[in-house]
Amino acid sequence: MSFGGPHRIASISSMLGVRAGMTVSIHHPPEGFMEALLPLPEGVALVNDSKTGLDVQVVFTSKKTEVVEHLGPCMRGMAVTGAIWMVFPTVSENTSAPNEDFVRLAALESGLVDTKKLMLDPAWTALKLQWKPRGPRVELPSARA
């Protein structure tokens, strides 16, 4: 796979929002992805799994059931300002393969919203999922001294 191809203008890690000092987890990467992810910014920690504090998680899925199975554990490990990149096949004849609408709806049901769409490669598309922003407070508490 040629993640990004010859016309890529930025590194895969920068397109995924990976910055210096972040903790990153990659789940089920296809062949060639880890090599395309390099070079990583200074101080980035690649971990298999973590209970909390993951800044960026990249999850490759080819089945709808995998999207649902991975969302819960990924959300629990996600930092408050973290993101989950749910990566799915761009085009698939298989009805069990997730598409953009399925990933978006599954995220909304879980309390996440998609904030960015990225085509990693002709075969893989990704949606960036983050916590839903809270609305403004209806009334402010009164301060008393």
C-alpha cells in the first residue's frame, strides 16, 4: 500500500494530528501503514493499549461489528482532548463493511462527533471522532461572598 501516494503533501502522522510528546495507539494496521507513519515527531510514544490518556488512536476496521466493538474501549482510553481515527474501506461491495454514515451514526450514539474526514490512501478513508462539545450554560451561578 502506498498510504498517501506520490501526491502526499504532508506526512501521515501530521495529517492524523500527531504532535511531539503525544501518546498514540494503532489498532489492526494493514501492511505498510506503520512504515508510512514514520517519521514520528520527537517524544511520541507508540503504545498498544492504555487505560487512559491516549491522544490519538487509529483503528482500522473492515466490518461494522468491529466499529461498534472498538468504540467503547477506545473512548475509555481517550484523553479529554484526544481523538479516535476510525479507518474503513473507501469502497466495498461487502454489506458488512462500514461506510462513512455508519461510522458517524455509531459515534453519535456513543457521544462522539466526527470533526474531519481524511483519505489515507485510495483503499482507506478515515473519520476523526472527538467528544461532543457541550452547549453554553443556560444560567450562570450567582457568586456570593
